[in-house]
Amino acid sequence: MLANLMDQSVIQPEKMELVVVTHVVDAITFWAQNVTDKINEKINVMLTEKCPSAPILMGRPSSHKVYGARYSEDKCWYRCTVQQQTEDKFYILYIDYGNTEIASRSDLVELPEELQTTGLAKKYKFWGFHVTSEQDSPIFSQGKSFLHNMIHGKKLRVHKKSVCFDGTILVEAFQGNLDIGEELLKFKFAKVSLPGNRENSLPSVNLQERTGLWPTRNAPGELDTLGSPLGCMPKLRPIFSDQKPQINFREQKTTIAVQPVEKLNAGQEPLTEIKTSKTDVNGQQLCSQDTEQVPNATESELQRMREVINDKDMEIKMLKEEGSAIQQHASLLGQQFEEAKLELQTLKESYEKTKETEHNHPTTAANRISQLAKKVDSLRKLRESNPCSTDEDHLLESITIVMNHRISKPFSSERLELAWNAYDQTLENLRGCQTVAEVELLVNSRNEGRGALLSAVDFFLQEVDKLPIGERLDKLKEVASSLTAIFSSLMLAEQTEECSFEKFCEWKGHKQQKIQNLRKTTDEALLALSCWAAKLSKFSCLMEKTSLTGEDVAEGVDEILMNADNALCEELNTEFSEQDDQERKIVFNAFHKAMKDIQREQSLLEAIRQKYELNTKFKQEVQQWQSSPPKADELFAVKKRIRSLRSQLRWKLVEVSCLEEAEELDLPEILKKKEEITETRNALFQEISHEKKQYIVLCDLMNRGFPELPLIYPDADINGYMSSAGLLMKSLDRDMFDAEPMKELSGRRPLLSTDFQGQKVVLKCYAVDEESEAKMLEQSAHYHRAQQQNPATTVPLLALFCGKSDPLAYIMVPHYSNGSLKAIQKSSPLSSSEIRKVMKGVALGLQNLHAASLTHASLHPNNVFAIGREKGIVGDYDFTKTPEQRVFDSGMVAGSISLVAPELKQGQMPSPASDMFAFGGIMLWLHVPDFSRTLEREHQNVEFSGLGLDARLHKLLSKLLVSSTRLSASEALKEDYFISFDV
């Protein structure tokens, strides 16, 4: 037999690989992908892009080519080769997964050259084994199902032994420390082909003795459905990053589970001792590589999140730099303005001094000319500095920018708004639909409205794309900053005149025209003076002959000097004159109007930008669901897997119970079964988590445009999930948990301690009927919504479910071991500073509940928790009872202090004020545990003196316990007792 194997194979050196199983053929043959292959995602993307538009296969296919095939189950594209053809039916092999299917010609397409590569999946066979029965026998099917359940979708370490001529790789396979081949031999689903190898070294296993376990687990027909038939869907993808940790953890669990079995079998004959030291070293190295892949995936995700955070930090840094630049620019403008004002003041003082000199000294020709020269010098400097452009001209320029480059509301906005209103009405009609018969008509109406809306959205997006919204917003921000810097002393008026711009422009135009006229007059007067000076110079030059006479030079000189002096004085007076009240009002109104218009346009542009983003997102969603509307198929698939895992869990529990009740205990088998139960339970909880995610997706789709989903899929009970605020989880049941009673804390209702998804939790049990169950759902959903608004201050509700085998409802909450105030004060009392921190958290929790119109009515030391002795949170309450019933429970005491408010004993209804009384009572008990005085409203003279209380605490307790007008939670948080601690 060894010679036959040698003839069929080519011996290759031993090699260890890490693979994930994609398909099981029989009890000893399977297909798997190498974990290190990273190109499968790229291939899937290319297939999705290329195959829909690729040409359909024509003529006879080639057995050496790779084609694209659309799988019948999920309608996705995969690579395949054609193994056989019968007319227009093709027997194909999915080369990346290993399973087969019969496909029609219309489901096969040609693939481009870049996809003509070898398949990712390889065929493996256990080395030295052959199957024990024929293919049509029940043992064959059982062996195939056994191997499928053990390795399908999981990672294996394989030792490569040999390669057959048909490409099949002969290997030894291990899952953790578990030898898969030994398991097959153990249950006699395979036989050893090599003499003197495994079979003789294994202890004999009598399969007939297990007829109460394995054969009765599933009928042969049922086992067939568990395996992977020829049409098995190639849906298993090759190891995404988010799947690696789960698979590695499963392997690690298996490794731990085998250790006690090996110890118990120490007295028996060893299973296998034929592995060489080299193989052990290779195995350890590969285990190390396998384990290292978990942090690698986590580090990759962490690196991606760091890059996102870095990008956000850079964006924030750029915005800060931009704001700093604008602030610096505004400061520079203000500095330049102050310098111009100082220079003007200097010129003004010089002019005033000139006028004073002119007044005090006699007016001679020399003096007049000297004074004129000084005035001309002042005017020259004044014109060069151009001070009037500092504020008024800048305001005029800003008004021009605001008025002339304004972006108005897009023309398509009205059409878009009408389309949205029509579409919302169709959705409202769908939400109000009560019968399935009306759904189709309303869905068609919705789809028509969606099509019209999509057309309006396209038109709107195209129009907005042409608008320079970003540049306009930047410009408006710059203009607003500069105006604010110049007119920072002004307060914006609540009302401004609509004609403010017109009045300002008219006033500014008149002022500019007046200045131009004055300058023209001054220039003409100085030109006349210059001509007279030239004439005087020509007359005074004795070196040249001239026809001018003294009378010609003296003629009109007084008038020329007077005109020049008057023109200079008038222009200087105009430039140095301050604005009167009317002019200031015109300028201020124009500034106010400009700022109002800038703010209005900024709001409009931001609204347009936001509407653009919302409609872009809507368009993307519509395109996503245009070809096929959303379905609940994935939810039903998850529910199906939950039912299957739940059945497996129940059966495994029965198996363990039978083993434990047997006369002879098989401890290794019991330990093994308990490990299987743990793995099955974890897998079940994981699927329940997936179910919740699917519900979240469907509820989101309902709110975003598919309100018909609850009517189309009534079995999904989407409305029930939504009405419970996502709290109700019908797939959970009591028998899924390995729970232990908490006798020390169980009072009127039992409490159970267990684990759920790696977290220690408490199950609170309530006996309910149909009426109380509805009340419980309503009250717990109300509490859950309020808790979600501020999760850190109240105990979260993790799940709510009703028992399927008992009339009990269960609330799941986190388990705070010895975290209640009563337990802490009993073992290690809180200090004063710790009490302040904890009770501030409790006040925040009450504030949150009261804001949601909830009265706790069950606040006592057993129901307040101090996490880490610093963070106080408020516990939940009995959702089957009303506040009136809860408030008179026997637990409403703290030491000897009654936490029931006096007004409740007089028949009033519980309220937030009664909660605050209980809050004050707990605070008093924490500081004075042995307090025994009466806290009744008629004893208004209750004093806390002699108790050694802090003055601020004394004041707070008086307002909570004695005062007729009790503080609310928000008011208590503003008291000095809490504020001084924050400071």
C-alpha cells in the first residue's frame, strides 16, 4: 500500500502552512486558502467591476481558461473553470473556494487577462488515510459532516507531506494542539493506509457504545444538510482583518481545552509520538506567527485611526493659523489707523499754530507768503497721506463687495423643496399603511416620488456646483473681520434702515465731490500764485531785459494772495473737520447694515452647503438601493444560525448531563464537551450581537425611506424592536446562560450572575403576565432612552427578553461586584471627598432622569453604585411597578433614616422632589451613619448642629430635607458644596 502511494505522488519536503478551510469534499479531503494570500479582496473588486459588462461565454469553453460565474445563491461573481459541458449546462469549479455548481451559459462571462491567474484555494487530503465506506453510505455522509463541523471556516496548521500528480496536497492537519486525523480515526470515519502508523498507537474506541450520543444527534438526512454539497455557496471570504482575532481566539481555546485531557490520559497509551523535533520547532514557530497576526490586525486598525486623528489635528491647526492671521491683519489695520490719526493730529496742530501766528503778528507781504508756504506744505502732506480712506473708503469698498457679488438662493431650491414635501408625504402614507394589500400601490407611489425628487436633486446639485460658495464665505469672513476691527467700538443695532447703503453712498458722493471742487479751487489759486511769482522773478532779474513794469507786477497781488490763502484754509478746514451727529449716524447705519447683510448671506450659504451635503448623501443612498430594495434576508439568515446554534447548545447540555449521570465518569470527555458548550455559547452570543446590528440597519433604513419593511417582513418584528428602543432581544433565553443565583442580593425577585459577550452581568427576573409585560416594556424603553442621553450617570440596560419555557421576563444589567453604597460603607466607608464625587454623579443621574419626565422612586443605598469609589451612578428600578408602588418598598431606608419624603406619607404622588429627599437622606447617612433624628416636614426646627458637618454640606442638607421648597437636581449641582469642589 505504501508503494501505491509512492506511485501516485511526488515526494516534497515537509512544509508547515496556515490555511483557512473553504470547502469539505469528504471525511479526509478539503479545500483551503493560504492565510498569507492578500489579493482576494482586490479580485472581488475587479470581478464586481468587470463581470456585469463582460461578454457572455460563446461557443465551447476551454478547460485551461478562467471564467466569471454568477453564483445562484447570492448573485455575486466568482472565478471558475469549466469541468464538463452538457448542451448549455456547465459543470464548474470555483477555483478560489473549491466547491462546484451546475451553471447555465447566461451565468458565465469571459474574464480579462489580469484575472487569468491560478485559484486561491488548494485541494488537501489527509496523509496516510482513506475513507472507510462508499460515497452513498450513511457513514460517508456522517464523516463528511463531522469534518465540516470541525474545520469549515476555521484556521488549520498543515504539515505538507507530499503532492499527488493531480495537484492534491497530502498533509497532516492541526487545530491548536488537536490532531484532526486522530479525531477521524477515533470515530472510525477514516482508516490508516500506512501500516504500523496511527491505528496501532491509538486506544480502541467502540463506536457502538456512543449510540446514545453521536448517532442520535442528527438523523442521516439532517446530517446531509449540515455538510457542503456540490452547490455549496462560495461565500466564505479569505480572512478579513476583522475575522482574524475571532479565529485565533478559537484556536487558543482549543489548545487550553486539550491540556487536562492529556493529563488524564497519562496512564494510557500515548496518542502519537512520531513527530520529529524539527516538526515541533516548526509548529511552535507557526503558532507564534498565527498568534502574532492578532496584534498585527489591531495595529493596522490603530494606525488607520491615528492617521484620521492626525488629519483632523492638521485641519484644526490650519483653522487656528487662519484665525490668527486674520487677527493679525485686523491688528495691523488698527495700528495703521492710529498712526494716520496721530499724523492728522500733528498736521492739525501745525495748522492751528499757523493760524494763531497769523492772528498774533501783523500781516505783511513776507508774513503772508511765509504762512502760505506753511499751509501749502501741510496740505501737500495731507493729500499724500489721504486719511479719509482709512474708514469711510474701506466701508464703501466693503459695501460694494457685499452688494455686487452676493449669492442668492438657487432657483432650483423651490422645486427641490416641493419634491421633498411630496416624497415625505408618500413616506407618511406608507407609515400609516396597516395592510399588506395596500403596500405595493404605496411603494410604487413612493418610488415615483423618489424618482422626481432625484431629478430635482440632480438639478440642484448641478446649480450649486457652479456657485463659488467657499470663496464667497472666505471673502465675507475677511470683510467682516476688517470692518469689526475698524468699528469695534460700535454695537450692532437691533434694527437698521433698508436704505442705509443708499444714504451712505449719497453722502459719500457729495463729500467726495465737495473735496474735489475744493482741491480744484486750491490748485487754481496756487497756480495763479505760481504765475505771479514767475512774473516777479522775471521782473526782478536785472540780467535780462523785460517789458514788465512795476505796475504789472503789483497788479492784483493782494487778490491772488487772498484767494490762495482762502482756498488753502477752506480745504484744510474741511479735511480736519469732524463728522457731526447726522454724518456719524449715516456711517454707523451703513456699517450695521453691512454686518447684517454679511451675517444673513453667511447663514444662507451655510444652509445651501448643508442642503447640498444632505442631498448628495440622499442621492448616493438612492443609487445604492435603486437596483434592488433592502431586504431582511441577512437578518433571517442570522436568526436561522441562532436557532441552529441554540439546538446544538441544548443537545450538548444533554450530552454533558448524561455523561455526568453515568456510573463511570469519563472526565476527559466531560471536559471536552464543556469546552464545546463554551464555544457554542460564545458563537451563539456573537450571532445574537450580529442580529442586533441587523435590526439597527433595518431600523435606520425604515427612518431613511423604507417604512414598508415591517409590513413586508412581519416575522422580523421590526416594530417591536423599535418600540423597545432596541432593548428587546427575543432570541435570548434563560437556558442559554450558565447562570448562578445571587442569594445574598436576591430579595423579592431572584438575581442571577452570568457572563454575556465577555462581560459579567446580572439577570433580574420578573414574574409577568400579558398586561404587566406590556407595562414593563414601556417603562424599560422609557428608562433606556433617557439613559442613552447621558450614559455615564445611570446603570445601562443591556437587554430585555422573556423566557420561552417560563413566565418570567429578564432584564440584563452590568454586574458591579460589591459596588453598591451599602456594601462599600459596610466594608470600607467612603471619605468626605469620595462622597462628594460619588453623590455629584448621582445628582447628574437624577437630573438626566427628571429631564426625561421620569421619577425614580427607588433611590436607596443598595441601588446607588460607586464605581472606583469616585464615580456615582443611579441604579435602575422595578419596571413592573408604578412609582407609587416602588416608593413604599421596604428597602427605602438608609441606616435608620427613612428615604420616603413626608409628602408621600400624606398621600401625594411621587415626584422629582421626593427623589431629591431620598438623595439628601443618603448624603446624610453617608456622613452620619448613626443619625437617628426625625426628618418630618412638621419638624421644621431639625438642626444638624453637633454633627461635625461642613457648613456648605449643612446648607445643602437643609435645602433638601427641611426646606418646604426642595432643591431640584440641577439646582443642587449649583450649590457651593459641589461647586467649591470643582474649583
